[in-house]
Amino acid sequence: MSRWLSRAAVALATTIACLVPLMATDLTFFVQMTLSAVIVTGLCLFMGFAGQASLGQGAFVAAGGLAVAVTTVQLGMPPLLALLLSPVLGALLAAVVGWPLLRLRGHYLAFGTLAVLMLVQVMMATVPLFGGGTGIFGIPALSVGPFAVTGQLPYAYLALALLGVALIVSRNLVRSRFGRGIRALAGSETAAASSGVPIFRSKLLVFAVSGALAGAAGGIGAFFTPYVSQDTYPPLASFGYVIMAVIGGVGSLWGGVVGAVALSLWLQLMSILSTLPGLPDTAASIFQYAGYGLALVVFLLLMPDGIVPSVQRAWEGRRTDPGGGLPRDASALLHGGRAAATEE
């Protein structure tokens, strides 16, 4: 996609995102969707660019939420300092659990991260400091000195600001020398190691960055709710983050945003349909699970690479060969093989 068109699309998306909070009456869905986009952006770094697998991203979201809840309610820390601590704790947890887990590969690593999420949930359900099964209520409003953040609108723009920071940090990281290294290890760890890429250190660093973004989103979410418990971070939500990344395009930073928006809107539609008259009380959970599964199957069949890479490829193909929508070489092979051979 040409640079000017890409910039125009970003400017249009930014404008729409900034205008939506002004037009909506209830911003709960918007804030949750935006925070999901932040989490999935970090997940795309780890899964798409570094080529790793994770099913426990919710553990780092919970770490950020607990950082805010415990320090403000239990320890009396100022809310702004607690918010700044949330990405630090998310990155620290990712680094600590990543030290042994990142020596695993494939589905072993995925199940290992899921085990971390389950362990965090058990701690939140049993340890009094972390809620002890009832959760932590009464999280104070985010404040900077005497100025307190009240209402939903400031949190909507705070979530948007965090998403902007996540995209800028991720973009600069991917385009750096370190980013080229993690993309190399996604292709072949053996080849990357032979080229001088520090494999384990690169994995650990990108895992920590992913955990920091998830922790920051969890911190804002805790202030917005304002309540955290083990039920706030269910395993299904972590599976949903993976599905969002796959739907949007796990190898694209914008894929995380597009996937989060697409799946969130789809699940919201499923939630609305589950309230139709005549449906059983269990319709909401059934429609939610069905929504996840149906979305994943449909997009894997129609757009296996995700929405953003598929759209980019279609645009590039159409621009290269406006008549047939195919890359020039493929079009020549299909429609003018003799001419192509002559030109060679």
C-alpha cells in the first residue's frame, strides 16, 4: 500500500476513533475494545513478529490490574503512581515466567503461558492480599494531584492515548535492529542464531514488552471498572486475544487493532441477539462461545492471513495489474505466457 494512502487511512481511523467517544452515551464497550487492541498489539509482537505462542496474555493484564488495586486500596499508594507501576509489573511478570517458559517451543510454550494465567487466578481466589475470592472493591478514581478523572470520557481518551503509544513503540521496535532480529528468529531460530541474533534474550525482551502493554491496559481497566477479581480475567478472554490477532493479521501491528475491533463488534452483535425474546437464559454464554468459534473458522477459511495482510495484498495486486487484480507475473503466466517468454 502506498505511503500516502497508508497515512490517509491512519489519519481517518484516528479521527473516527477520537469522534466516537463524543457521540456515544455509554463508553464501556469502547474502552474495553480499545484496551483489547492494546493487548493484542503486544501479542502480535510476540506471536507474529517473534514467531512464539501464548495463550495466557490475560495473566499480564491481571498483573496490571492487581498493581493498581493492591497498591491503591491495600497500600494507599497515589493512583497515578499505581498506574505507572502497572506496565512495570506486567513486564516483570513476563520476564520472570519467561525465563523458564521461553526455553519451550510451539504448543508447549502456549500451554505454559496458559498455566501462568491459571496460577494467577488461583492466587487471586485464595490470597487475601489479591482479593481472596471476593475481589478488590473501591479502587479510587485516577487522579493527578487534586484533579480526579471522573466519568467515562476521560478514560476513553486515555485508552486511545495508550493505544497510540503502543503502536508507536511497537512500530519503532519492529523497524529497529532488534526488530529485524526477532523477525529473523520467527523464520528460523537456527538461521537467526548463526547470524548473531541472541535468541533467548530477544524472546525474553519482546515477551516483556508484550507483558508491559498488557499490564498498562489492565491498570487503566482497573481504574475504569473499578473492581478486580479472578473472574475479571477469564481464560476465554485470553483465547479471544489470540483470535483477535489471527483475524486481524498476526504479522501486522495494525492487524491487532483491526482484529480487536472486528471481533469486539461481532461479539457485541452476538450479545444483542442473545437477548431476543424466547431464548433461554443460557443463550448469552452459548452465543458468546459460538461467536468466537464462528469468527475464527470463517476468517481462517476466507482470509487465512488475516484482514490487514489480505487487504494489503489485494490492493497491491490490483495496483500492479488493474485489469485482472493479479500480480503482473501471475497475470502474464495465466494470460500471456508466450509474451512473457519472449520478453525474457
